[in-house]
Amino acid sequence: MVEEMNYNAFPKFLILLLIIFLSVDLKAQISAPGASGSDKTQYPVFTETDSIFIFCVQEPGVSEGSLRATTTFSETKTFLWEKYNLSSSAFEFYFSESTSSSNSEISNLGEGCYRVTITQGGNTQIYRAWILNNWFTATAGIENSTCDGFSLVSEHETGELKYYDLSTNAEILLNKQVKVQWIAGSDIVATIADFNVTEPPTKNTDYTFRVYDQYGCQGTALVNYESIVTKASFTIDNAQGEAPLTVTFSNTSENGTAGAYEWFFFRDLDEIKKESEGSSAPVDSIMIVAYDDGPVYTYEASGTYMVKLVSKKISSGITCVDTFYLEDYIKADTSFISVPNVFTPNGDGTNDLFVVKFWSMQSVRIDIFNRWGKRIHYWESGDIRGFTQTWTQTVWDGRLMGGRYASPGVYFYKVSGLGRDGAKRHKDGFFHLFRGKD
């Protein structure tokens, strides 16, 4: 048997507390407009959990926090805002208003715990929230700038984020999880406070030092690196062909000082190898040095050639140098002569001319003879140049002196000359002249 409870036995103040407790709705809404981050309390003794709202401020002591209480109560209700006093361990009046609006907002708040009590008739809603101000300061600089690199250095300060156990006033710290970054443009180049840059950029570059935490607050510092380094590079327009081979060099170096470029044109690779065989003495491999920003060079002789560019950046008190070698060799081809064995000067537009072809030749002599050994044509050149493809020489059109057509039959040629590879070229033989049309 259960004994009926006698409420008259309870003291009146306990009954009043019980009525208030039963009418409290702990599911009321509270938010913090403008907060950068949030967390939850972890009181060691106090059993309830409150929201923590973090605001990013420029310096300690700034009051920028705001809180908004939202209720489901309709019609007119009262919002009573209080702030916790750490000295008295009690909530004290901060602001109050009666309104038909569903929310109430307070702003320009300093750090601390705030409580709002919303009442309408016998209904009550109560909730609390902490406001914490979060700040960072940062400075950055560049040290030890040399041709090989420089150092990005930084310093930063930040305040602690702390709240208190409402039952004991024990201090509790939030772990902000502070991190740092160095940023260049959109690229993160380092995640440590001090960083050594070993490949300096060739352009003046802004570096941003950023210190930040998990709550979205940060401090930044900007530093400009004035480049003192250069990066050598070039392209060419004609890597291979018959000699004489004219090559245009396009200087694509970065941040070099105009007029301070050095181009090293090396001798033929095979010539260097041959000269160094069986000799312990150093071989001078440089053919010529040029000091143009973008030279044009003609390789007179056949061979395989390398080119090196030295780019310089001349700054106050320091000169930085970078070297670039051509990725592949420049090749001026060896010489040859080609003579056809058939000749059909019949006016059909095909093979109507007797044409001798030759490649990378310095001098050529061509003689044409009839079958009785009489020379009927002669051509000679001692300095062949000025072409970009195989040189062709129209030796004969099939007419004899006086305009008369030569008879069909066998004719003889003799070609001799000196190639730009140093080789003496000789070619002789016969060819057939046909008149009939197919």
C-alpha cells in the first residue's frame, strides 16, 4: 500500500521552487550573430552544458559579442538578461525588455557568461551562453637573402580562451589548436613559423604569414621579397639542317640584367673528342663567346654543337648567376651529292631538266659531256650559301648551243667539291636522255 503524499507537509518555498522548475523549458534557442566559431562547456562539477561563442577581435578588451534569444512564446513576454559576476558568483542584471517579438538581442558584449530568462504568465524559459573574445597579432620579415635562398621569419601572439565552472569558479581553458601558414599567391609554401626558401622566385613576391585556430580567427602579416636571382633559359628556331646553318637564339631568361648575358658556343662534339683522345691536357671546347641579349649565329661547318647561356642579375652589392644548357644538340648536317640517271626533256613538265642536288657543300663544280667526250655544260661555285633546303642546280635543259635539241642517248657527268664537313666529294657517271612521251 502506498501512502498518499501530503503536499501540505512541504515547506511553501520548496513547493514554489518545484513549480518554477517544472515550468522551465531548457530547449529554448540561443544564438550569437557574427560569431566566428562555437564550442560547448565541459564543466568539471557543474552538470549542465552551455554554448560557447567565439568572436574574432583586433585586440584584447574589445566588446563585439552579441547574443540572440528566440522563444516559442507568443504575444507579450519578458526577456531578462543577466551577466555572471565572477567575484560574487552570481548572475546580475544586464538588460530587460517586454516585447511581442519572438526574439531579443543584446550586443557589444564583453567576455563572460550571460543568462536570459523568458517569462510569459506562469511559463518560463532559461538558458545561458558564454561570450569569448579571440585575437591574434602577427609580424613577419625576410632575413639572409642571398643567391641561394632566404629565410621567412615570423612572430605572433594570441590570448587564452577561458571560462569558469559556475559551481566552483574553477578556470577552464579551451584548446585553440593554433596553426601557422606561409602563403604565396594561392599556394601554401610552408606550415611552420620560420621557413628557409631554397629556390627563390625570379619575380618580386608577396608572402603572407597567417596564424589561425579552429574557431576561424586569424592574424596575418605581409612581407615582400624583392628578387635578386635569375633563371637562364632560351629557345632556338633551327636545330638541324644543312650547313651553313643559321640559328636564331631567343632569350627567355627570367629577371636577368640586360647586357649582362654570356653565350658560350662550343666546338663540334666529334672534334673535341678527337682532340682529347690520348691527351691529358685540357681541351679548349669553346668556339666563341657572345655578349648579346639574343644572338644570331651561323654554323659554317657541319658538326654537332652545344650552347650554354649564363644569365646574371646584378643588384646592389650582389650578383646572382644561373646557367642553362641547350637540351639537345644543334646539328649541321654532313655533305652529299645526288645526280639523276634519267633525263626526259620532252616538255611534259616532268623531269624536263637535268638537276644535280647537293647538301652542306661549300664548293661544287659540275661538268656534262656527250658520248664523244665533249663538254656541253659547265657550272661552278666556290661559296654556296643562302638556302634553307637542299641546293639544286639546273645543269642542262637538253638543248645544245644554238638552241638545237640534243639527241637521245647516253651522256656523262662529273661532279666534285668540298663539303662543309671538310670532306672532298666526287661523283661521276652517266645518265640517259629520252625524248619520247608516254
